[in-house]
Amino acid sequence: MKIVYPIILAAVTRKKEEEVEFSGDVEALINFLCEKYKGLKKVLYNKEGFNKFINIYVNNEDIRNLNGFETEVKANDTVKFIPAIAGG
């Protein structure tokens, strides 16, 4: 599957995107990536849990509109981590 990282995560992964062999749900994918990139967990999580300012999309669909962290991902999927945009 293809993983696309925003700048904030690319600083840890040292790449903007990559292909990985993985199947399972989004939560397991995050755990897999946090093991692969040791500094990633500090960016993705805070005291309250998963950082609410990072959105996750599977095939351009927000996982909040799917099954959340239980959304299944497959070999041909694209997973994007997108920072939330705030303004006023």
C-alpha cells in the first residue's frame, strides 16, 4: 500500500511517501509505522490519545466517515496523513 506523509511526519520518516506491505486495520498500521519510525509516536499521540490535528484518509475518504481506526486497509490502498488546517 502507499503511505503519504505530510511535512511534519516526513521529518521523522525522512520520506514524503512510501510503499509498504501491510494488511489489517488503521490502528494496526499506525502501530506498525510507530515501530518502524521510533519518533513517529511522539508526533501522532499526545496525553489525550491520537493527535486530533492529524486526519487519516484511506483512498481519499476520511476514516471518521468509515470505521475509524478499525477501517481495514489493503495492499492496493493509499493511506494519507493530513494535518488539520485551522484558521480564523
